Amino acid sequence: MKLKSVYIIIALMLGFLSSCKKNDDSGGGGGAPPRLLSEVAAEDDEEIVTFLKTHFYNYEEFETPPTGFDYKIRLDTIAGDNADKISIFDRSELITERIMVASSEFRINDEEEFEHNLYILVARQGAVPDSVPTIGDNAILRYEGSLLNGTLFDASTNQPVRFNLSGVVRGFGNGVEYFQKGTGPIENTDGTITYEGFGIGAIFIPSGLGYFNSPPAGTGISAYSPLVFKIDAFDYEPDTDLDGDGIPSILEDLDGDGNLNNDNTDGDFDPRGILYNYRDADDDNDGIPTREEIVLDDEGNFVRFKDTDGDGIDDHLDND
């Protein structure tokens, strides 16, 4: 059985492409102007840090796994019988990444940019060394999404799901980059797929790295809501070329900011929204496929870019 036959290909949380319209009950609708990134980021960070300082995860089970431990991460409040637990905030497994966010990512035209804190809890690192994905790669994992109050809004099945890390809310994709993969896939006699020694953790996402003022309808997520994702990082596909243009998607991050959803050389659109370079097989819209404007080896793997006319612009980005 081929692995791809059991993957569910999903468009997970593509907020800035599929959820541009504000919900009337979200706090961002009804004609109200969007709030400032800086204002919301400060509130979100305070809320997330408070959560991290007042909650713990089942670190003792990960340190000394009991018989039958299912290796699922669990979050609980530090209180009562758990009053002596070490908070998530004080655990060495917690990583903080600072990411600059522009309001234009949410189609807001106030030209504001503000640095956001993304918190990644690595409860168990994957067993395969030096095997972390990039923001351009397809990841194979399991996830559960909730609000800080524990309200579940989305979850995958028990079987692996596969999607591109730039096709999700930005904080989720950036967070998964910290997890090494496990070993597998292992095909079981019942037709299911499993992995061993995979990365396990949680990602705490401010709304500026999530949906901000435009959460998807029907999810129960309000505008400006921080999100929590528990993940099992099974595997990933190195050098994913999402649009099949011959260039690994990560190399289509033209400004090197770790965000593929702000690189659109020719301004193209398709029915799903903006056709960013990593989804566009003709990046300069000159009618010549990108594959014909770069150097590939005999097996079709990327070798280098070309600048035929020597003007400092690579051929696949140069429509003259």
C-alpha cells in the first residue's frame, strides 16, 4: 500500500486566503475597523504568558514513561494536587521565536509591522537527528487545535495528515519547523500507518500569527484569539516543490523572511486567492514555464538559477 493513499490532503487554517471575510459575530465584523497589530500582540502575549505560567504539561510521564504511556501531551492547571508542578513557562523545553508580522498579511492597509512572540513546547524531540522541515516543505503529522480555555476547534484523525507548512496559519508552520521527524512509515496489517520516535509538543500562537481579525466561519474562533496546537511530528518531505516548477518551495522565499505568502513576482491570482511564487508555475507570467528558465539535472532536480541577459534578475523572475 502506498503511503499517499492514506494521507488526507487538507487546506488547514489558510486564513489569509480562504477566510478574508470577517464573521459578523467575531468582534471583527459589523463594519468595525481592525485593531492595531501592536495593541493586540501585547494583549495576546500577556494572555499566553499567563497561561504558560499557570499550567503544566505531563513532563514527568515523558521523562519516565509509565507502562502503557500513550505519549500524548496533556495540559493542566497548577492547583490543588498539582500545586508543586513546574509551569510550562519555566520548562527548558519551551522555545520562544520572535517573528515580525505586517498588517498587510491580513489585508489591512495601515502599514504597521510588529514583532510577535511564538512559543513552542518540545515535549519530545524526534528520533532522527537534523531532520527538521522548512516552511516550504510538506509535513506529515497529527494535530489538535484549541483555544486557551481548552475549547477544541479542529483535530486530525488518528492517521497521518499531509499539508504544506506555508498553507497553514503562519505560527503553526513556523512552530513545526522545530520538530525532528520520527522513523517510519510502518504499514500495519490493518492497513493503517504508524511512526515511532516522532516529535511531540505544543505551539502557542498569538492571533497575529493566526487568524487575527478574520477567523474562518463555523470554527467557533473569535477574532483576535490566541491558539494552541498539540502536534505529533511524524515526517516531512525535504525540498518540497509544491507547484512543480523545479524550484524547491523554500527557495521561493525571495526576501528570506521565512514567509512564502508575501512573495508574488507577477501579481497573479487564481480561484483560491493570491498565486504566490511557491504556488505559481510561471513566476513572471511571461508564458514560459519556470522549469524552462532554470537549470535542472538529468533527473529534474534543481541545480541553479539563470540570468541570461545579465541584468541581475533571474530568468524565471524577469518577464522581459
